[in-house]
Amino acid sequence: MNTLSERLKIAMEAKKVTQSELARRLNVTRGAVHLWCSSATKELTASNALRIARELKINPYWLVFGEGSMEPLQESKLESKQLQIISTVTNLDDNDQDLALRLLKQISPAS
């Protein structure tokens, strides 16, 4: 899946959730969900991505970046600080995301 809109549509189909139903659950307009599902949408705000991922019970990293599995992360294993990091990095442009990743790799403990 190359685009955010494709991944969102796949997740909605897998969870058997319509655009109207997702809009109702998230308390947004159906037009907003339609825009997210259109190929014109290239990104979501971090808060919307996390809300969608929680509602559809999918991995927010997969939704936003297309990496990893669609299956949800073990939320109990994610601490508040980890969710803040994901949210912050999601809002960065590509160059800053690359920089953030390099910095995180430099400070992470050796595996």
C-alpha cells in the first residue's frame, strides 16, 4: 500500500466500517473522512491518525507511514511518552523525520 488513503480504505474495509460510520465514531463530518480516503490526502494530523488507529484498532505507524503490520501495536506496552514521540514525529516533514530517526538511533542502547 503506497498511500495513506489506500491504507485507510483497506483498514476500513477489513474492519467493515463505512466512511459514514467512521465519521460518526470520530465525531467528524463524512466529508472529512471522504477527504482522508481520497488520493488527494497525503497526510493526517497526528491526533486524527491516532484517533483513527484507535477506533479501527490498527497500528498508527502502519496507517501513517505504511511500515510494519496493520495489526495494532500492543497499546499496553506503549507508554504515554512513546505515544507522544510517535505523535511528534508524525507532524514533522520528511527531512526532519529522517533527522529524528538518525538522532534516535544514535541515542538508543546497543542491541
